[in-house]
Amino acid sequence: MAEDRATLSEIATAAGVSVPTVSKVLNGRPDVAPATRRRIQDLLDRRSYTARRAPAMPGAAGLIDLVFRDLGSPWAMQILDGVEDLAYRAGVGVVVSAVHGRSRSRPDRRWIEQLSKRRCDGVLLVLSDLSPSQQGQLEELGIPVVIIDPAGQPGAGIPSVGATNWSGGVAAAEHLLDLGHHRIAVIGGPPTVPCSRARVDGYRAAMNAANRKIPAGYVRHGDFTSPSGYREMNALLDLAQPPTAVFACADEMALGAYEALYERGARVPDDISIVGFDDLDSARWAAPPLTTVRQPLAEMAGMATRMLLSLVAGEGLDSHRIELATPLIVRHSTRRLA
């Protein structure tokens, strides 16, 4: 009589191997030692375990899912380009979708069912996360996940690729300090988002290292969009002593700040210097071109795709958390304080 059906992780534990190794046996991949394969197959037979999706091509991915929180974001295309470029060269198809449901931060329940039906081999999540239940379901299906620029702490064992947000915040503030600015404000993103907190913390660290006090009202928070940058720049201009320089923690917020300054008759950088973060295409074409911290979005996407394809192939990763450098790109929106 067969034992109760086990999960993939339970089969792996009983066999003394990793979940990817069990997944390779289920998918008919050849790179498993014969004795290990027999041990795993015996457990699968005794526990009446059957794969919930059809086998993939041995040793290779055929289809991966790329899931965005917001497909309308200005940096979505850079990430898509990075994924598509590498996937095309690897002969892998990409399904692109946006998060649906009330939370808007993680996929809804139907998403797992759709993944299984279309025989997806792996998942890339962009600024979205998984519930513990979803993570368990994907593990049981043998579908690996990699997160790009995580909005929160990735679940245990989920690889992720991000950027050096704290260092980028330090570089932005140090650039303005080097230009002689003392009254430097920051417009961060939502304080609950780790990448936003890191950028603002980097700004604070640079100000503290230079023994510069941050005046009340100089730390503002938007939501990474132009309207929020416009709103917070107006709030800064309404202070009794407005800043002479502003670090906006997203290019879109920096461009919103441009608009607020234009309406007030203030000039960038003659009256106020502005630094952004992201280095979107729009930063180069702004008037004046925006000095910004470059977030290597396409490179992050490519790295995450390589990691995912390695996991699909049953290979290990050198590191489960990778952060790419964020260099300062100096253009014409900052100047030395007279």
C-alpha cells in the first residue's frame, strides 16, 4: 500500500538530497548519479508522487515567467530588455505579466495554476514577493524563483539581485557636499521599501560624516513617481530656509522636482542642484540633463536570468544575494555653490 503523498521537499529530505536534485529526477535529466536516482525514484514510487507538470527538455529551460508589480513603470522596459536579451541567446521563451489582486505586491492564487498549466520552468519576480504558501507550492512543483530588486526581504533560500542602494545614496550626497552645498534635502521613496530606506540612509551617513546637520523638514518621502517629486519639492520650497540641493531617490521624482522649480521661476542648477537615482533614458534628455546615480537595471535582469537558468539546470549558485554597483553619472543638473 502506498504511503500518503509527500511534498517535493519531504522527498528530498528523505533521500538526503536537495530539492533541485529531486526535480532533475522528475524531469528526466541525466546529471544524477545512478544510485541517487534509484533512491529518489523508489521514494517517489512509494509515496505515489507524480510530477505536476510535463518534463522539460533535459538540462535546459524552455519557458520562464517574468512578473512585474507594475508594467507601466519607466524602468520596466530596461529590465525586460535585459531578460529578453539573455533568454533569446539561451533559446528560452519569456512570459511577461503584472501582479493582480488586492495586495498589488504578490501574485494572486490563480497565478500558480497558470504556471503549472503552461509548464513554466522558472520565475523572475520584479519588485514583488511570494507568500509562504506560494513559495511552498513552487518548491513542490520544482519551479525555481529569483527576485530582481526585492521590495522586501526575500523568503529563506530565494536568490535575489539588487543594487548597492546605500552606496548610491552616499555617492549622491557626497557629490553635493563636494560642490560646497550644506543645505541638502532628500526625497526618498516609501519608507517601508528597503531600497528607499537604504538610499536615504546613505544620504544620512554622508551628511553625518561631513558633520552637516540635517534641518527639520529636509527628509521627505514620495512614491518614486513624478507627481510625488513635484509635491515634495514644493514642500521644500515652502520652508523658511529652502535647500540649495536635493537628492531625489528616483529619476521620476527628480523630474517632478524640475517641474515644481520651473513653476516657481527657479533654475536648475543655478538656484538648486538636483541629483536623481536610476539613470533612466529620460534623465539624459531632461533640460538640463540630470546628474544621477545609475542603477544597472538591464545588467541586474541579465544576472538574475543567468541565476535562474542555472537553477533550472540543477546547478548551484556561488551566491544567493548579489548587489551590482551604482556609479554616479555627472551631467548638468548640479553645480558648485557660489
